Amino acid sequence: MFDFINSFNHDVENRQSQLYNSDLPSDSLNYVLDYLNAKPYTTYGNAFKVTGYTHVNIGKITIFHRLYNITSKSYQKDWLESIKTLELTEEDENSPTSGCIIFFRVPADKEKYWAEKFKKYDLVEWTELNYIGEFYIN
């Protein structure tokens, strides 16, 4: 994922929807959440904190998270180290919940060009435009 992000000169608003499971003991959920929520790139103020649960039947910890400002090489390195520390594994690629969503900030008036360009990559399943506009209240 980082190789893909780094191959473009675009800011990334966030990367989300990728599920990870931890091989730490099932009673480590709070430790995992506290560890990840202390990172400057996993929260957006008090909103969108890392959450998770411990699966009752298999005792695995599953986390839900977003990564902000992840074009930062130091954040990328720290995330990869966090994966090792917390014994995180990505959801199986054949699972319907595998993969992630990356919100790229592309140049204004070039959105359609980039949407079409991204579609040409084998690892990209779909692209869509995020229609954001400005308005002024009088």
C-alpha cells in the first residue's frame, strides 16, 4: 500500500477500511487501542479513534482504524513497526472485508483524469470522485 501511495505526488487525506487482527492475548484489546490511539496519525482530534473488539468465539482482537497524513515516511515506518509490536496481521485477501480505501487529494480540475489513471492499476478495484464544492452564506 505504501509503495502505491508513494508512487504519486499526492497528499492522502486518509487510508481506511483495512482490518487487522492481533495475535496478542484476547485480554490485550485495551492495550492495543491505547497504543494505536496515542499515534499522531491514527486519530482526527477526538473523532475517528481506533476501535476494535475481541471475537468471542476465536479470541482474536480485530481493529478498525484510519491512517491520516500517511504520506509521511516517518509515519509509514512507525505504522510498520506498530504492526510488528502488536502482532497485527491483515485480513485475508480473499475475505470480502479485505483491502482498503485511499482518499487521494489530486489537483483541482484533474480529478477525472486521476480517477481514470487509478483504474488502470490491477490492484485498484474501483475509483470514484468525491464531489466537494464551496459555498458562501450571505
